[in-house]
Amino acid sequence: MKPSIELLLLDVDGVLLDYQRSVRVRHLARSLCVDGARVQQVLFESGLERRYDSGAIDTAAYLRTLSEGLQAEVSAARWIQARLAASRPREDVVRRILALPASVRIGVLTNNGPLMVEVLRALLPTLCERVADGLLCSGALGGRKPDPVVYQRALQRLDADPARTLFVDDLFTNVRGARQAGLQAETVRDGRSVGRVLKRHGLQ
């Protein structure tokens, strides 16, 4: 018999949010008056975003490198606005999570740099209030999912037992990494699949 769940750890993009990278690129390109293909190249194809998400560079260096590459100043506020424009909360999923009993702790683990915290607070204020200090970005943990070390560091921050933690993600590769770290983990796609997983683990 599996141990009861004390912590529900949630992925963001594809679980709590719908995210369109192309919208983010277009928004940033328009706001900076630069070519969208250039934004795509500097932000993603160069590996800059991945380095930021993995904690290889801090926020100041990330924004400076992005600004230099685009030859236009990218402030934290402008970056956040572009990410907000490309992201929409999955209200059905959020409602299910907020309906869980207070005895179930909620955490978030996303493959993003620390700037993403401000995006989540703007888009999901009620959920973030419940999550409190459990809002974790991979960039602050020095790695990326699906590296098992990232999950271990997250649970250390949250003082949680991996065997009593349920992690949900839309990508099986990340679920597999969580399982390798000793967590219970499931793949979800939408509100209905989230509901089924919660029920299967005795949370609903």
C-alpha cells in the first residue's frame, strides 16, 4: 500500500497554465521593435533561456545578455509582460487544486528562471497565496527537470518526504525523473486527468 500524500507538487506550463512560446516571441518583438526571428534566435536557439532555467546565469546576467543580443533594453517588467501575454490559467485545474483540504500541502516546481515567480503571482494569486514559500523555479535550484537532483533539492526546500509527495506534469520524461528521485508521480493533460489522479491517490 502506498503511503498517503502530504504534498502535491505541480508543474506549471501544460498543467496550471496554457503557454504559447510564439505569442511571447511576437509580444517581445513588437514591444522592442525588433524582428521576431531575432528574438527566437537569441532567446531560445542560442541556449540562453535554458541556461537561465538551469541556474547557470542569474537574472541580471540573463537580461543583460538578452538585451545585448537584441540590441534593445529588456527590463524585468518587459520580460514579465511578454510572458503574461503568452500564458493563460487553466481555471478548471486551479479550481480542483484549491478545493483540496488544507491538510494537503501544495507546491510548484517549474522549469523556469526566478522571474517566473512574478508571472505566477500575477496569474494565479489565490493559488500562490496557498503555496506560499513552495513556489520553486528550477533556476533557483541549479538544474532542470527531469534531473532527479532537482526534485531532491525541491523537497529539501519544502522539508517533504518523497514517498509522501505526488508530482504531476504533462511530460512523461519529467514524471520519470520524479519517480527516479523517489516521488510518486503521474502524467496529466487537463482538468479531468488531474481529477482522476487526485482521486486515485486519495486526495479527492
